[in-house]
Amino acid sequence: MADFAENRVNVPSAEAKERRRQVRHLRERLEAYIADHSDYNLVKLRASGSTAKHTAIRRRRGEGSDADVAAYVRVADTDVDEAGLLEWLRDRCIEVYGKTKVAEDFVISQHAVGITLRGSGLKIDVAPVLYTGESDDKGHLITRQGEKVLTSVTLHLRFIEKRKHPDAAGPGYTELIRLLKAWIREGKRNDPDLRCKSFLLELLVAHLWEHGWNGELLQVNDYPRAIEQVLAYIAVTGLKTPIVFTDYYEADAVASSSDPIQVWDPVNPDNNVASSYTEYDRQRLVDHANTALEAVAWAAGAPTKGEANDAWRELFGPSFQGA
């Protein structure tokens, strides 16, 4: 399983370093530009998303971006026109890069500006965060549903760094998340209606790391067992039990909700990260976990290694070579 993760799931080390180098380069250019333009409304840049968290998996052709960046835009209030904001942000990114890139390398996509780096082929998505001066890099991010949600890139990174620290779960923590993301990606390939965002998986793992499952700690260094624990949690609870974290606020800060799945953002007690999921979405994800759990159980007791590997391929697809 570790070999599969290293060779088929994880972003190659050299590529991961290049992604982070490019993000750092963009940030340094922006900060230098801001220093020369004191009235600039683009105030700071923060690396965000799975590349910053070290939970990124290999990107298939046409899938998403290689790295995500939060661009903090100073505003008087959060009532802004998003279309105009994205055009403004694109123009600022072009200014930051100067004549080193052509305008066609900057494309407005859904709630972000995509920057293509021709030399490396990497794509960076720059998403605006509406910043009114809050501490801890708090600001309002515009979601894919068009809602403005209070977030903090910095606090989200601290949240996962605390759990993956060598004195806590260690590197097995993020490897487990990457394997689960690979499972969901394969599931979506076979079932386009399946919904399960990466952040939801991260928070399920965080919850099980804190509370364990069925009287057992989350076995982050035994990937088959840890995957089985996560699947069992989804299947048995049906994701009907609210999940709340108390790193940055008290549990009673979360209001009651009738949402089918309730997994609350550790930074914002008003943000259920699964608020857009319907009962149909919940049941579909639970059914998918049940099917995967049956395959894992079969793999554990399979009479031959070949049959066990066939069972794991039901989770990860034909690229899985062996556990």
C-alpha cells in the first residue's frame, strides 16, 4: 500500500518542490510589487489548498490546478461584484509578472484566476479573499456556490500541521488523506454523481484521529486498517453525527442545523463544509463507503494475494499493483 501511494498517488517529490517554489516566487514578486505601491489593494498572498497542506495527489489531465493561492484583497465591506473583482485580480497578476508572461496565460475560471506557467506546465489558481483587516489572516472567500464564507488559510494550515506533527500522528496522517482522496477520485470516475470534497475527507480523518473508532485509535501507520476504519465510520454512522472541532472556538458556538451532513469548519462555526450536500448526496456517499468496506473485508480474508489485490482495485482502480 505504501508503494502504491508513493508511485501512483503522491505527487513526485521534485514536482511538489517545484509547485511550492513557483508559489513562493509568485508571492515574492507580489510582495515586492506591493512594497513599491503603498496604495495597492492587493495586500498579501498565502499558499493554500492541498499543495500547502501536503495532501495533494497526482493530477490527471484536465483536472483542477497544481497549486492554490489565496490573494487577500482589501475591501471596505464584503458586498462586491465578483465578476469585476476577478477581472481586477487578473489585471493585477499580469502587472505583477510584467512582461515575462503573455496575457493568455491568465484566465478567469470559476471564482479564481488561473495562471499557466509555460516552462513547467504548472497551473496556479489564485482565489480572492475579501480582507477587511481581521487578525490571523481571516477573510471572506467566495465559494463555488457563490457564497461569501469567513475563512483563514493560516489557521487551516495550523490545524493540519498540529495533527501531522511528528509528536502527533506523523507523516502517516497526510498519507492516509491522500489515499482516501485517490479512493474518492476513482469513485467519481465510475459515478459522476458521487460527492465528497477533499476538505470533508480531511476533517473526517481529523475527527477519527481525535476520537478513534469503535474503541480503537486511528491506525495512521497501517493504511489498510486506517482506510477500513474511515469507511466503517462513514458506513455505520451514515454521516448523521455532527462533527465539531474546538481548536479555535467552543462547541456551543455551532448552531443547530437540519443539514443531512454536518461537518463544521474548524475555523468558522457558521460554516458547515457539507451544507450543499443533499440527503441523496449523503446516502450515495454512505453506499459508496459500504461497497468499499465490503471489498476491504474480502481483501483481508482473500485466499490468494491476487484476489486480495483485485479487491483493492475496486477502491483504487487498475493502477493498484498490490498491497
